[in-house]
Amino acid sequence: MSTISTAGTAAPLPPVAPEVLARAVEDLSARLRKKLDAAVAGCADSARALPDGSVTVRFGEDAVVTLRPGATGVVTEAGQAVCGCLLAPRCLHRAAVLGAAPLADPADAPVPEPESVTPPVGPRASSDPDGGAGTASVAPSGGAQPLTAAARAAGAALWTASAEALAAGVTAGGAVVQAELLRAAHSARAAGLPAAEAAALRVVRGLRAARDRDASQGLTDLTAAFAGLLRVAALLASGAGGPGVTDGGRRAYGAGGSLRVQGLCREPVLSATGYGGVVTHLLGADGAPYSVSDVRPGGLARARGAGAASVALGGGVLDHAGLARGGLRVVGATVSADGRLGAGRGVRATPVPGLTWNQEPLAALFARPAAEAVAAHQAGGAPESGTALLGCDVRVAGAAGEYLLVRELSAAGAVRPDAPLLRLRPAHPHPELAHTANLRRLAGHPGLAVRVLGRPDLDRAATLRPLAVGPVPGAEHTLRLPPEWLDRADLGYDRLQGSHFPEGGSPGALPGSCDPGPDPLADSPLWRVRRLLEAGVAGGRRAVAGSGRGPGPLPAYGPLRRAGFATAADLAGALVLEADRRPRNAFGRLGDPSADGYARAWLACATHLAAAQRSLVAASWS
């Protein structure tokens, strides 16, 4: 079935609600489902926009599919997608066009700023929103609620769909497999499980991008998306909940009383879905982290401009640049579980003078060795705890590829003899943001002492993503920043110039300091497990089974055993054996294997690999 052009101007297909696409595929006959992937190809290139705002795609002479998105620009109802053929609405044309359209994000109302708030209950927690907010200061109200029967049923459906998608892999994970995931995602949404729905949508988008050979979608990201989805589905199906599983779709705010917060730095936010803005990180008088966020649609332009935008908080007159180097006294504060300060009606904010990084309570962030801080982050309990901000004093060693190499300084200002070589990596790689250019300029001054505030990257060995830098107190060869910068430069917004560096040249690099040495994560034989998991995502169950044919799967993981990763070797071998398992019926004929056991073996392997990698990363900081 081919598409041809029709009247109108070329235009992209409008986004489609996941449940609309899932229902369209469900209504197809088995014969038409087999033709769906081929029919999807070319639909997007054949779309034409009409003056009334609708978008059409013509198939031959007698079939025209018309999409009429609503006021939001999204096709949210089945009646907004019509076809003129005799089989409509259960036709291949309509399902193919819907399958070629981008998936719409779940309907998400703006975060409400409550008129009345709930008192905080429970200990402080931490989180890592996509925008990079700091850790929480107020825990979610109330305890964990037991799962409803609808939530458990949605979890079971999600597990079944995700297990089948994993067994299929990218090669066989076409529109029909994706539609089953979307149907399960809609069930999760109906059961009040937005986190589970979001996990399923991430996998579907990843499968689409991988099948379209989109360079921005790597197997590593899709593998992580599958692991996250299977984890959430397994917990729901078993009746368990917990953070990241049964979280609500809206950010709840609790009463924070009166607060005095000091600015730390500001961080540009730029997402792959077109959002941009800024997050300003703050610290309370008791050392609790807070943040003020301003992220909206607008992409790069908004990410760059939001750094100087006004702060919408309690009638304050500061912009984000001023808040990052100033402070606020907040009365009637509302605080979310992830530390966000809300702008409710009763909130009043008054600017107060800012503090330098060497004044309390800010100085406490730089008081302990980085290894201790990373260990404390990992021991925080929540998966996101490693994303809290970390401060340390370092001496520049030089550059190596995309990294700026540094060595941590002791409290006396000298390089610790046992200090590992730390890698500073841009917090955001976009060339229009200032992160990369600033790190390159710092790399040109070996021997420079720098105070760094950033976020540890727990997926890489001894890696820190710096957000801001400043001079080291008492150091002779250190940064010379303008007084109005209050001794810190936001690497995403401020640009370091020659006048910001000490005169008289560089004292030179330390002996051997530009050799990063062995990478305990990259050099470990765990890559064999990672490759096996990614092979399963790319080629499905057959690819994993094929990797073990020959003398046997267990000997292939001998290097893992010799390196001390015996459990990883056992789990990898069990995964290969399960992938190659084929049941026989009463007549001895081979039957179709169940995806359930394979998915459980794959998830066990992925979970153990993640834990082993976290241990290696923690050790790399010591």
C-alpha cells in the first residue's frame, strides 16, 4: 500500500494520544496487523496541511485519512481521525497514519499552587527531576498507600506487554508490539499510576527511534528504559509500591513555615522534548537543599534567557541571576517533596544579602572529602540520592578528551597524595550553553586551584558534572572573579574570561597528572553482561539465545568469575539458558516460549549489573 501527495502544503503529523493509537491497532484484523509496519513507512512524508487546520494523507485514489486535532493540537479522540475507505474506522490506512504520528505526552495540568497545604510528615528525602532540582526538604504527606486491585491489574498488564516487547526486541518491536505497550500504559494511567505510564511511553518512543535508526537513541538508553519499566511493572504486579512506582502525577506541596535560604548557583535546563528554563539551587539555614524552577516549552532560547528572568515567588523582586548570588526570607513557604519552593497565594518573599561559598551554611558543602559525600549520597536510600550537589576544592591537571582532569585538595590546600584523578564533564553538552567552553578555558590553566560545586555522575567512574566554580579560599593561584559575582561563576551562564585568571602564567601540571589511568568501570569484564543485555534489547530473545549456542554459555563468562563477579556470571548464564528454552507439547513438538521467565531473568541480570556498577563507581572516588 503506497501513499501519494494530495492538495495542501507539506506538514508534520500532529501528536496522537497513546490510547487512540492503541485502540486503532486493536481494531485491526490479524491479517491487517501483519501489514501495519510496512504501511506506516512513508505516511509522515506524505502529510498535507489544509486551511482548516486538518492534516491529510492520501492512499491511492479512494482512501484519504484526515486528522483533525483539537484545540491543543493533539488528536485525543477516535473521531478526530477518519478515513474515507469502506473498512473505516477499522482500516489499515487510519491505523498506519496514527502509527506514524508522534506520541503526545500524557495530559498534565499545570502544577497547582495550593491555597491550603498539608503539614509535612516523615524524614527528608531526595530526588532527581529531569531539570536537575536539588534534594527534598519535605517528605510527601502521609505514608505509603496500599495498592488497589486496579493498580495491581494494571501492573500485571504492563508486565505482560513489556515482557513481550523485550522478547521481540527492536527488530520485531513494530507497531503492533508498541500498541500493546500503549494499551497497558493507558490502563496504568486509568489506575492512577502516571509513573508507570511514563515508563511505558519512554520504551515505546525508544523503540520507534531505534527502528528509525535515530542517532540520538542509543541502545544504552533503551536498555535502561526497559529495565525501569520492568522494575515498575514487577513491583506493581506483586502488590508493592514505593518511590517512583506509585507517585502521583502532580507535585504536592507541604507547609514549610518561615525559611531563610541562600543562593548556591543556577543551572540551565534543556530537555529533548522541547522544554527549557532554569533551576536555581538554594540552601537553607539548617543545610537543607531547596530550589526554584522555571521550566516551560521553548527549548534552547528559553534555557538561555531564563537565567535572567524574574523569580516568580511571593512577590520577590529578584531575578534568577540575583537569587543565585543572593538570598530570600520566605514567610508561609510551600515546599514540594523534591525541595521545590512554591508560589502559593500566602507566600511572601523578601530579598536578603547573599553569602560567599566560604561562609556558613554554604561552606559545609565543601567541608568533607568528595568520596565521603558520594558514599553518603549512595547510602541515602532513594535511587536518586546520588544526584545531590557535591562541593570540593581541586587543582587542575589538564584535559583528556571530553573531560577536565583534576585532583582533590586537602583542607590544607595541598593535593592529597592518595587523591584519585577526578573527571569533570559538562553538565550539559549543548554547544550554545557555556558549560563546555568554560571547562576548556579552565583546562588551559594547569595547576589552578578551583572550588567546584556539581553533581556526581554515578554512571561513570569518579566523574563530576560541575554547575559552578569559584576561587579556593587562601590559595594564591586561583580564580579572580568580579566582586559582583560573589566569588562564583555559573558555568551554564557566565563565561570565564582571561581577566578571571591569575596573572603570571600557570604553575604547571603535576607530574603524570594528565594520565587518567585505569577506569575501574570501563576496564571491568562487566561489559560482557552489558553487551548481552543490549543484544537482547536490539535483537530480542533470539539474539540472546544465539549468543550461547556452541560449547555452552557458562564458559563464555569465565572472565567474570576470575574477576570476582561470580553472581554476574551466573545470572548471565541463566539468562542465556532461559532465552534458549523451548517447551514441547504432548506430541513432542516445539511450542512458543513464555516471555515471563525470560523477562525475569533479564531484569535480574540488569538489576545486578546496575548494583555492581554503582559499587565500582563509589570505589573510584576513594
